[in-house]
Amino acid sequence: MTKIIFEDDDGEKVTLEGDFVQIGDLFQALKRMCLAWGYHPDNVQELFQDCENWANEKTVESFCCADKKE
């Protein structure tokens, strides 16, 4: 079980718990949390649009090995 605690400047805490097997699972949970806080869906989608592909092996491989190809 993974537990992530966010605390704002006012001391308000929000806890996100779950069994995040892949980084994509974590980002989906963070997106749901942002929507629950009241962020506009378009803003949330823009914020996380690149993150959803991080769980894809080819994307991770190309990102991690980009400096080796140059």
C-alpha cells in the first residue's frame, strides 16, 4: 500500500492511498484527486497529458535512452 499526503499552505491535508503497480496507476489516481478538489477537467487533462504515456514501455525506453542515441 502506498500513501501520499498533500498539505497546502493552510495546513489542510489530503491523503491518497492505493496499490499503485505502475506509474500510470498513480497518475490516474492523482487525476481523480484533482477533479475531486474541483479543478476543471480540461486543466487536469492538460496537466497530465504526457504522464499517461509513461507506463508505456516504448515511451519509457525512448525517454530513458534518448541521451544514449545522441
